[in-house]
Amino acid sequence: MKQISCWSIVSLILSFLLAQISAPATAQPIGKIERKQIHSKSLEDNLIGASSTRTINVYLPPGYAASSKRYPVVYYFHNLLFNADRLFNETPLLTLIDRAIQSDRIDEFILVAADFSTPQLGSLYENSVVSGRWLDFISRELVPFIDQQYRTIDERDSRAAIGDFMGGRGALKLGMSYAAQFSVVYAMHPVATGIGTLPWADLDVNWNAIRTARNFTELAGKGRSQIFIGICQAFLPNASKPPFYCDFFFDVDGVTPKLNPANVQKAKGGFLLSETLYESADNLRSLKGLAFDWGRFDQTEAHVFSNQAFSRMLTDLDVKHEAEEYNGGPFDKTWLYDGRFYTRVIPFLQSHLRFTK
């Protein structure tokens, strides 16, 4: 028998693979993207210059145009320093949804991603007279707008909130406070679930730089100063104190910053989800599905420890949930074709959302 060399075998394999790549693929239906705008009354009076006109990107599944049926809606909440356009254009989110629908991994649904960006870092998913009433925008304006514009199943059992990082905090906050509208929540590597490992008095915040800064941009590169300005604007608002229109948890009027314990507790009570978990337990118990995950190798170890503790607190409150720590960082496993969104979030939505009216 004539022997075939290793190189011949490799050549045959390469030829086969090239043929598969060049062969015309069977056309598969894909979803349609629509871009809408909404004027928000809830955001009109913010003091940081965030526009009250919001862009909304909407994914409509392949069968939407040709049918008269109604669909569940999944709301996606993006991270800081991001926006809805970048979510659709810079991640394979839509490709993964199309792929999941085509492979019968999930039934068809509508996905909505509004723009939560601001001239500063972006929304912390809170209500503030300074940085914007974002929770009011979501619950009173965004959800009703989508239900009016599209054939949705306008019931809580067919409405989900998902997000990543700060958007993960937003998804959890909606489950804690707006369970009458959302019944399914999945947060990918959420932040601000708890205190972490350090007291806030010892965090890397440059209070001297804050005292002399004339605007938000001047605080770039000053440790965690910008993020904690955002926290103070959200939870310690003070419209009479420009340029940031907030109090701080250090008093910065003198030469040496002095800790203000009352402001520390007030800011933590608003920002950290664990601080209001007990009073939100009934809402969380009413959810049809609650899950969150986090990457073990986040360089901010407080995010890892606080998520672990948050899961323990939920367990002690008898809140049914799924929680998973995985090998990876906050972002490197999210958008892979075998990553967290495709292998964890999609099946979770399929298991817990109601797809028929």
C-alpha cells in the first residue's frame, strides 16, 4: 500500500477546511436593529449636563416582522464609560443572540439597550437631582415607551434586566426595587454589591485634588477620585455646591481633609446594594429568576469578596439565586462564543422568562 506522508495529510485537511470556508453558507434569518430616541422628563433637571434625549437601540428577532405575536423583552444595562451604540457595535452581542435563536437555544425575544452615558462616567443606576433620575427614567419612561412602540408581552414575567459591571449593579437594583416590572435578573460581574475589604476612609481618593478641581476632567488619573465624585453626586447631592454639586464623605473646606462619618454612612447606604438588601428581600423572593457571576481575577479584590458575601446574605434571607465565581477577569470571558453571555445568560433567560402571553 502506498504510504501517505504527513505533509500530504495536512494538505488534504487544509484543502477541506478552505472548501468549507469558501462554500456558500445556507442563509439564516437574522434580527433587525432599530434606533429610537426618547425625551426624558426624569433627566431634564440634572446638573451635570447629561442630555435628556436618550438613544435606544432595539433588537427585533428574525420572526418579528412576519408575525403578529408578542415577545418578551430583555433590557440590557451597560457599564460606565460605554453606551448603547458601542454595546451593539463593539461586542458580538447581536451575533450571539441570532446564533442562539437559530440553534433553538432560546426562543425569540426583543432586546433593548438604552444609552446611559453622561458627560462624566455614566449612570450609576440611581435617582439623583444632580446626576439624573435614572431609575425613574427606566421604570416610568423607557419600559412604557417600549411597550407602546413594539409588540411586547407587557407583564413582569416576560421582562428581564441584565447588565455587566456597573450595569450589573443596575440590573440587581431593578430586581431589588422594581420587581413589579422585572421578574428575571442576571448580573455579569456586578460591582457595589458590598463593602469589600477596605473601609472607605482608606480608599484611594485624592481629596486635595477634589478640593482644587474646577471640573470633572481635572480629576482624571487621580486614583478613584472620579468614581467617588460620581457616588457623592448620586447619594450626597447638594445643588448649592458647584462645581460638583455634592457633599463628600471627607470635608474638604480646610487644608487637611477630615472624615465625615455621617456622609460615609449615607453614601454607602445608597451605593452598596448589601446596605438595603434586607428591606428588598421580599421583592427578590418574588423574582422568577435571579443570578449573578463574577471573575475571580478582578484586580479590585473587593469586587470578588463583596459578591461572595452578597450571595451568602441572599442565602440567609432565603432568596433563591444562582451565583458563580469563574476563572477569569471582569470582561475577558463575557463575549466569547463559548463565554458567559452565550453559555450562562442565554440559557438562564430561556429557563425563567415567559415567552407566551
